[in-house]
Amino acid sequence: MEQFRNIGIIGRLGSVQVLDTVRRLKRFLLDRHLHVILEETIAEVLPGHGLQTSSRKMLGEVCDMVIVVGGDGSLLGAARALARHNVPVLGINRGSLGFLTDIRPDELEVKCAEVLDGHYLVENRFLLHAEVRRHGEAIGQGDALNDVVLHPGKSTRMIEFEIYIDGQFVCSQKADGLIVATPTGSTAYALSAGRSCIPSSTPSLSCRCTRTPCPGGPSWSTATAS
């Protein structure tokens, strides 16, 4: 198992509980003589921390592992920013559901010690990459760990679009939007729109589930695997 020596910490802003947990995590890691690096935004609200700080993007270049204190949204944002660096991300839950941040604050020392001692499994999750093109030119792009959603913005009207998979036409549809979700995202917006969950625990499975939330005709959804 990989030995983690340089540990980054990211914390959700605006929560006293998060700050308390970050301070506790900092003490625990320093007691184990590890090099701790704070993400710069959480460092700003922890005066006198005495630690090296870094931008979120740079954490991926200098850390062996990053620990996120917050909710699932905090971990999703961190994972998206760090994905290109292939850095393991560990979540301590200071949110509500905790689908992804599954370490409770009261078990912080025990569970983090297990990880640092090599008792862990790495679960790989893939991301979606989306591009918005106009007249053949990319005008926007981004990565998503959960889902990519096509919607009409502030308008309440339906939109019409065509769906292609691997360059092959599948169908045309009128609806109020389109959700393209990863297995990770199948428990989020896609689930609330009526799509079933896709297991993310099978390493060989690579799925994209597509869902039209409120179609103007027969509902259409699919899951593809490769």
C-alpha cells in the first residue's frame, strides 16, 4: 500500500463544525509527524494555523492524499479539481447524506489511522467531460463526477434535442432537460428523476445513464456499459 506523507486538507466554508473538525484533523496528522497542507480558502479562517497553504489545484501536485471535511458536494468539487493528478480523496462527513463522505467526525482518528496504516481500498470513479459548441467552436467545457445536465436555463419552455452515442443517432426528444449521469451521480439528480441506481463497485463497469426528467412524449432512458 502507498505510504501517505504529504496530506492536504480541504474544508467547507461557513460551518463552525467543519472548522472544529479541521483543527482536530490537523492535530491528529501532526501527531503522526506528517506534512500537512491547508487549502488556502479554509486556511484564511484558521488564523495561527502555522501550516503550509496551497491553492486547490496545486494540492494535487504536492499531496499524496487529500482529506475533505464537509458534505458530498464538497467532496465532488474537490475530486473534480484533483482528478487530473490521480490523488486519492478521503471524505469526513460534515454534511447531511454522506454518500461519499462516509467517515463520521466521531471516528476521525480511528478511521484515518486505518487508512494511514495501509488498511484501505481505492475505489476508482470516472468523470464525464462536457463541451458546449457553437458553430463548431467550443465556448465552454468542464468535468463532472456526478452528472451533466442540459436545461433551458431560466426559461420554462421545453427544448428539443437529439441524442447520439459514440456517433450513432439514438433518438430525438422534446423535454425540459437531459441528465447524463455517472454511476456516482446515479444516486443524485438522476435518481430523483426516476432513474435506477448503477453500482459503482464493479471496476470493469463503465456506465452512463441518460434521463429526460419531464419528456413531452414517452419517457426515454438508457444505460450503456463498456
